[in-house]
Amino acid sequence: MEKKAIAVVLFTLFLAGSALAGDIGVSSVSYNPAPAAPGAIMTVWVQVKNNSPYEAEDVIVKVEPEYPLSIQPGEEEEKRIGDIDAFEIATVQFKMLVDSKATDGEKALEILIGEGFLAKKETASIDVLSRTPKLEIVESSVNQLSPGEVREVQLGVKNIGGSVARNIVLKINPERTVTSTGVVVEREIVSLGAATTYLSDLEQGAQANASLTLAVNQDAELKNYSIPVTIEYYDVNGTSKSETAYLGIKVVADAEVDAVIGDISPMAFPGGKSEVTIDLFNIGLADARYVVIELSGTGMAIDEPRQFIGTLEADDFDSLKVDVRFSSETAVGETPLLVRILYKDSELNEKVVTKALALNVVNAAEAQGAASNPLLGIAGIVSLVLQLVGLYVVAKWAWPRVKGFRKKK
């Protein structure tokens, strides 16, 4: 009888304690990002509510994820909230991972709760939806090249999409294409060496550098070019993707203008007047535009010291002649003729080249002697040689044939 009485008392006390305990339950489960993406880190918030007028003590919350969900390394699956007042709500947070190979759909997440020990189990639904990656070229180490130049270019590739991109390959399109009308279009800028480059996986928002070598044809026109770059990759579901990005390259070159003395006639001497020929040439790869030449010198008077030449094309030359009167005080020897060449490059930037060309001034007697005897000059010597050669040909070839013709008659 005594044992039965004790049991009744204990059972009564248990019922009384249960009546005074809290009544907890999961009121809501939220997560971000929503929907969850394969390969992403997900934050889960579990709200626990005490539905009792009594305090819930030592509340415990535990998550039991199953594939493709898992708890993030370093994160605890079980967390203690502590006490929850009557009709109050407490929130606990978990960091979880979504496997990169997860398929789309609703995934179950088991949640266990209790006071002091885990007594209840509830199930939440996590929506997993794969998002599409998208790759773009956002940086380039080179934006200008010159005709004939070969340069390695570093390209910054960024994943601006919503999911990871795998097995990324960048390639420059073929050096020639055929239009729908059958016209073959040659590309002025082509890839040199390996035409493709490989990148490993790029997570959402990540960026990596890719290297390609570009070569510009020597005859490439100086202008802006848009180079198509094909980007091939796979998404998390193994679906192949292909996009075309464009790399802007400007082909530029500089004009290289120079000048030399072409001729002085007659020879320059103090107090005399000579016609000076100045040869201009452009050994650069670009045209020199709006060329103007300015001439000056000490002890000389120059007719038309400023002259407009116009456009001096690449790999071309031009000449101008000016009359120069030398002062009687001009010293015999080399006298500098200052040449100032002004022009505009392909970008219409003003350029200036200044040179000092040497004019050879001789004494009056030497100049007069050269003028009176042309054989002293190179032209006279060349003329004499040509005349002698002509006489020799006549003597050796023409005259015997004339004699033979007369004998036949």
C-alpha cells in the first residue's frame, strides 16, 4: 500500500511539473539565398516559439541535414538557446552548404527541439534552384598595338552570373571568316601560338586572369578593332555554355620625319647665292599630316623660310627648294641650317622635329672654279665616262657592220 501511495504522489508531481513547463515549437524557418543555389553557402534561421504561459527552460535546437545539404565546417549542428519566456520567440542561426552537384527541387531539413533534451522533430523544406553563370571580360592589360607588333595580353574574366562556371576555355576566333555571301574576311589581329587558354572554376562574383598572345599584321590599317573572344564553360548541371565577348584594340603608329640636304647649286660661298634642295622623308608607319617646314640660319637670308608641305605619307618622301643668300662674313666650312618640321600625327597631336643640317661653304675661288669647269664636279665626271663608253660601243660594234655592208654593195 505504501509503494502504491508513493507512486501516485510521484505521478501527480510529474503531471504538475508538465503543466507548469513551456510548450515550444518551430514557428518558422527562413534561409538566404532563397532559393538556395548549388555550390553556395546558405544561412538558415529557425524561430522557436514558447506557446505556454509558463517559461520554457534550457531550450535546445538541432538540425539534421541530409544530402545535398550539410553543416558548414566549424559550425555546430546543435545549439542551446536557453530559457524562453511565456509566448516569446527566440531565433537561432545555422550556416549550411549546398552541394555543387545538387539538382533542382525541394530538399528536406530535419529540425529537433526540446527543453533539456530533444523531444520534438519537425521538417522544413529548402528550395534548391541552380542559377546560370555568366562570364565577361572586364579587364585587359593592352588596348593599343602597332602594325607588326606581337604582345601577350592579360584578360580579366569575371563571373557575373548566379552560379559557378566550370572548365572555362577562352579562344580567339579563326583568323579568317566567310560571310553569308561567300566573301572571305581576313582578320588584321590574330592569336599567335596557342589560340586557346584554360581557366579553372569561377565561383559567383570571382575573377581570374587569362593570357593570350596577339599579333598585328604589318599592313594593318590604323583604326579601332573589335576582336571577338569566345568563352566556353559548363554550369553546375554539366550543361555546356558559350558566349562571345569583345576585346577593343586600337592599332596606332607614329610618323618619323627627317630631313637631309639633297643638293646645293651652285656651291655655297661667302656673299653668294645658292639654290638649296632639302629632302624630307617619313620612315614611320603612320602619315605625318599638315606638315610645315621652317628654315633659319646665321649669316644667311632665306627666301620663303616657312613652307607648307601637306601630308607626308608613311614610307614616302618630298623635296623643296629654297634660295639662300650668304653673307660676305660667312665663314668657310660647315654652316648649320636649322630645319624645324611641324606636323600632326594620326591622333592629330602636334609634333615638332628640329634638326641642324650642315651646309658646306667654300671660298669664292673654289666655287667659281667648280662653276667654270663642270668636269671638276661629279656630274661632269659621270658625263665624260658615259661619252667614252658610247664611243667605245660605236667603235667595237657599229663600225664593223657598216664596213661589211659597204663591201656587199
